[in-house]
Amino acid sequence: MRRLIYLGVAWLGLGMAVAGVILPILPTTPMLLVAVWAFGKSSPELAEKIRNHRVFGPPVRDWQDHGVISTSAKLLAITVMTLMGAWLWIFGNLPVWLTLLISAVMVGAGLFVGSRPGAAR
């Protein structure tokens, strides 16, 4: 039963990662990390397929093996969060408390991403 739950989480993460390739609001790499983690618990062969993928494998391996987020990925992530935060403040029609909460989460995520090393030591 546990294996099936991990497998379900893995496929959900992979599906969200694929959607993130198309929709810029969904983060692709974090969803792939969830998928690889869950596949590692349920189907190691599928986890290795993701880790060895030509496009998506390198950032997953960098994170899992060294805790690294490339400088270009950091710049892209922080830029998109900044633009989305600005859009939310200018055009969003949410309550102020919710806008502040979302902004705080994005600032926290930006600080975390920015604090990670940009290359393996």
C-alpha cells in the first residue's frame, strides 16, 4: 500500500512538472524533485530515468547530489517571482492580508533560492 501511495505522489509530481513546462506559474524543477524522491521510494528505475533525462536531469542531479541551484535558474526564479509579485500588487484583486501572505512566501522562497550555492564545490 505504501508503495502505491509513493507511486501516486510521484506521478502527480511528474504531471505537475510537465504542466509547469507549459504554465510558468507552476515550478517544474521542484515538482520533478518531488517525483524523483517518490519514485525513489516506489520505482527506482523511473527515478533514474528522470535523473538521466537530457534536459531535466542536470538540475535534479545538481540539487540531489550537491544542493546546487544554477545561477541562471536562480536569476530566472527570482525575476519571475518579482514580476508576479508586482503584478499581484498592481492588478490583483485579493484582500490585502492575502496579498501580503503571498508576497511573504515569495520573498522567503527567493531568499532560500538565492542562498543556495550556484555551483558544486
